Amino acid sequence: MFTTSRRNIMLGTAALAFSSLATINSAWSAGDVNLSLMIWDPAQKAGVQKAIDAFQAENPNIKISLVQVPPDQYYTKLDASLGAGEGPDVMWQSSKASYYVDGGALEPLTNYIKNDNLSLDAYNKKIVDLYHLDGEQYGVPKDMDAWTFVYNAEKFKKLGVEPPKPDWAWDDMVRIAKEVKAKQTATDVPLYYNFSFNNGVASLTHALGGKVIDGNKGVMSSAAGIKALEMIKGLQDDGLILKVSDSSDFNPVTSLISGKLAMAAIPSWNLSLLSKADLPDGTFQVIRMPSVNGSWTTDTNGLVYVMNVNSKHKDESWKLIKFMTSEKGAVLHAEGGAGLPANNSKAALAAFVKANEKLGGLEAALLNTIDKSYLRTTTQYPKTLTAMPKISASVMGPFYAGTVSAADTAKKLDDLLNEALR
Amino acid sequence: MTSTSTLRLNGADPTPSRRPLRLGSLKWRQATIGYLFLVPLIAGLLIFRFYAFGYNIWLSFTKAGAFGPPRFVGLDNYRRLLDDSQLVIALYNTVKFAAIAVPGVVVVSLLCALLMQYRFRGESVFRAIVFLPAVCLPTAIILVFGWLFQTQYGLVNAAFHSVGAEPMSWFGSETGVTAVVSIIVVYLSFSVPAIILYAGMQDIPSDVYEAAMLDGAGPVRRFFSITLPLLTPSLFFVILTSTIGILKLFDAVYLLLPPVDHSVSTNYGLTLVYYYYYLAFVDAGQRGYAAAVSLFLLLLILGVSIVLLRLQRRFVHYGEDG
């Protein structure tokens, strides 16, 4: 009797398990598709997830698994998985996209765009064109970069120094930094200006009317290039920015939040870190970069969503890309606070500004910046990416240390750029 | 000779019988099972060591990226090795760290091993402290050291400041980077050598010390005339393994000077393995050249090991039996 009962229980359990499996299987076979999406920026994860949630609500048969890989491991992991013919269905790409296109790892999106009548006019043209390679469009833009200046208004108030005005110029910046320096404690830092070649020096060169590369050749030896180098080194030599050799572990965002730093050039991808700081509204005010000879500019780069050529669900992947870069997707992403939308929609920019409303003057500063930007050297000329570590360590390091003149530095920069462009 | 002749005279064969294994016999089945147990290990060795090593050699003659077939370029990558200023910097730093950290590891581990010889209050705590770096995650230790030496907020500079000294830019100067990296490497590497040297000290016969004491030798004399010479086999092992380990230095410099930052200080800490990693996994389309750099490192380690093995004949005493 006992044996029979136990057998019955076992049979019943097995039947139940089998029917559950059958139910799961029937739901599965009803057309559920699992897609993976790989990104690198932890600050943007919340915004991306928000957009994904909305996409899944509209497409209940498509499940998205979002994978955020630390930025310094992103390409290593991507290379390993794509090289093995696997990898995520959809992913972010940046300046390195051309290498992936050359390696045949990305799916051309031209036909998908054409079939769905997607207008690329809805996106920043500079970013769209970057991913038009070998006659095909490989990516749809998701965000772009813009550098603005942020100052700690509370700190200026405490020091009794008049803060910078939205229409300020380079000389104003130097004057204000000197005033701050004179009034604050010696261990504090008045100013952070990006001293790297690829961002700070190149931007200032462009603002001075020069170029970094012209006719596929390095032209930093021009008057504008040399002047830009001298101007930024001047900030260091006057003690207005931290000595470059002491800056390798200096973080301008945390220094602004702690009040150690009075004002800083901050890229758009870091603005959300400031707006999320536990400080009263309006502590941070945003203005455009200071003008030189009446003009200003900052470098930009843009990220796109691209599709894995080996994706088993290309139609669904395209659906996801289209949604994430649409006005609705861009707005939801921007509500997360990080990643300035590359979608030209006013609603997307408004959502980004609203998500960062603790930062005063943000909208005006961005509007004054976006149209004035130029494509970052490594973005427009991806071949120069390989030269950057050498430029930073072997050329810019000795220049800021004072062992090499600006003219010789500019010449070395041209040599390394030309070598990389060959 | 005598014993062999005796055995032969007695009719016994000194060599084991070599009968062929019969298919299906017990011995055959036992041998098969034995070899089956070896399959995972041999397969792992074949795929992850021998195949990978051979593939790396082939890769060094190609131009290769993450995707697509590698393109044969002959000796181009090896020619480039001769004309690469970054490789010279990486080689200089690698040798520099080895030259500083290997003696550091030997001295610290020897001191710890000596102290472990004595019985004193808190000796178990001391032993735990000595072995702590070996059981802690190296990444965590390196990051903690990074924070300690941080220029603006680090405890070390705060201590300098509190005694009126000028804070130092630890990661902004060659001296600073060299000092921090060497300290970390020594700290991460001294535990196991200390245990090896301690074990080596246990093998030194106590009667040698007793005889020396009767002859009036003090502790210092006993250390230099008995401990050190009789410890040379262990010391040699420690020096050889530490040198090879430090020539492959990567984690400390990678975590302190990450490649995404393009820091102006990278050249102060760039080692050969870091350079290889950058070329192979951060830069694009440089895997062929990275393979050539890795083979250059192999030759360097091989050369240093040969020199050390030659020196062993002169300086290492294996006792009367050895």
C-alpha cells in the first residue's frame, strides 16, 4: 500500500514537472526572443534600462538582457566574443567602429534604415557621418559629447570672488582663477582645464583658428597649435591648475563636489555625477567654455548602437536599435541623467536638462556648445588612436615638465600623428 | 658490478619483465583507465599551452587584429622590435623593477624567516602577518596601496604634511612610481619565499651551530658563516622564482596606471607584459606585434634564467652529497 502510494506521488510529481516544462516550452515556442545588449558606462545604465523597459512593454515577446561591462574591459571582452563569432546582438560603438567594420563584425544597417524609412536627419549629422563606412551605415547615434565649464557657486560665495559670467573669455578665466587662488587655502585648486592633447590642447588649437590635422598631415606646428600649448602650460606654471605631473590621480568631479576645486571643464558624460551629488540645488553652475579671440569650441564624439553580424535575431535587434535611438527611446534614456542625446529632438535635450536640473544654466551652456563643436581628432582619424598613449607619456609629459619647448613639442606631435596616419 | 653479477648468477633478471599487454586483460584495462584519467590534463596542456604557444609564434609573423584571418608579414614584427622606443622604455622599467624588487623580496623574506626561528610573544600573529599577502587578493592590496599613496587625499602624504614635509606626487614622477610599485611588489611577493627560507633553515643541522658556538662565533658570524651558505639552495630557488615573477610584472602597474587614462606617467610604469597587453587587447590590429613582444619577453626570461643557473654553480652549496 505504502509502495503504491509512493509510486503515485512520484508519478504525480513527474507529471506536474512535465506539464510545467510543457507550459514553459509552449510559451517559449510562441516566439519569445532573447537579445543581449552590451554597454560600458555605469552612469548610463539606469537610462538605458528605462528605455529597455519601455521597449519590452511594447514588444512583450522580446526580452533584453543588459550587460554593462567596465569601460576598460569593454573592447577586450567584445573582441574576444565577436572574434569567436558570438557576442551581444546589439552593442555600443565609438571611434573604433572602423576596425570592427574592417573585420566584418558589424551588420550594415542601410537596408533596415531604408526599409523602415528612418530619417537620419533626426540625429546630429557629424555623428551620423562617422559611422557611414564603405558606403554603408553601420550605426544609429545615441549620444554625443560636449564640454562645458562648471563652477562651485557656494565656494565662490564663501571666498567673496565674483563668479564667471556666461559670456566669459580666456582672460576672465585666468583673472578669476588668480583671485580664487589668492583667497583659498594653499592645498585647494582654483581651476581644472583639460591639459591632454586630444581634448584640451586640440580644442584650444581649434578655438584659436588652427587645426590638428589638415590634408591627412599633422599641423600642430602652426602658430595656433604652439600658442594653445603655451596657454595651457601657462595655467600650470602660474599654479592655476594642478601641476600636470601631480594630476594622474586627480579627479575634477569629486574635487568639485568636495569643494577642493572651484571650477572645471567637465564633459557631458560626467555632468550627471555632479547633479547626483548630495549638495543643494544650484551649487553647481554651468557655462560654456571661455572664448579666445571671440570664439570657442570643444571636441565631440558620438556613440552609436550597432548590430552584431552574427546575431541570430537581426530583425528584433534592429527593432531594438530603432527604439533606443528614437525620440521616445532618447527621452527615456536622457531621463536617467547621463549621456547627452544625439537625437536632435528638443524633447530629448529637455529630458536631459530636467534630469540634471540641479545644475544651473545647463541648457544655455549646452545650446552654446553643441553647434560649435568639432570632431575629436581620434574620432575623425581613428588611426591616431594608436599614437595617443605615446603622445601623452612621451611628448606631453616632458612638455609640461618644462624640458621641451612648445615648438619642439608641436613638431614631435606632428611626427607621431603623421606616423600613425601613414 | 658485484651485485649485478650475483643477481645474474642467481638467475634473476634485474630488469622488470616487459610482456605486451593483452587486449581486454586486467592490466590493459587498468592502463586504459589510468590514461583516461590523464586525458583532461594532457588535453589542457595541448590546447592551452602547446597549441597556444605554437599559435603565438605563428601570430608573431603576421599582422592580426581581433577579427579576420591574420596576414603573413614575415619578419616585419621582429624588425619593428628593433626600432620601438616604447619597447625600450618597457624593457628598462621591467629590468628596473626586477633589480629593486628581487633584492627587496630576498632581504625581507630572509629577515622574516630568521624571526620565525625564534619563540617570542605574539609569534603566531607575526606568522599570520607574514603569510597574509599570500592569501589576500592582489588586486585589493594594490588598490589599497594606490589609495594610501594618492597625491591629494592619501594617508602617506597626509603623514608627510603632518610632520611639515612636502607631499610627494607618487604617481607623477618616475621616483614616485618606482617606489610605490617596488613596495607593492615586495609586499605581495615576500610571504612564500619567507616560508621556503624558513623551511630551508630547519634543514641546517643544529650541531654545526653548536660547534660554531663552542668556537666562540657570535650570532652575526653564525648567520654569515653558517646560515647563509647552507641556505643558498633555498635562496637560489627564491631568487630564480622571484626574478621570473617580477619580470612578468603586470597587475600593479596596470591597476595604478590604467591604460584608459592615457596618463602622462604611464611611461614610468610601463612593463613588458603591460606593453604586450596594451598592444594585444587595448590597441587595435596589433596582435601580431604583441606576439613578437611576448616572445622577446620569453627570450629575456630564458636569458636571465640561464645566467642565474650558471651563477648557481659558483655560489650555491648543496652540501657534501650535492
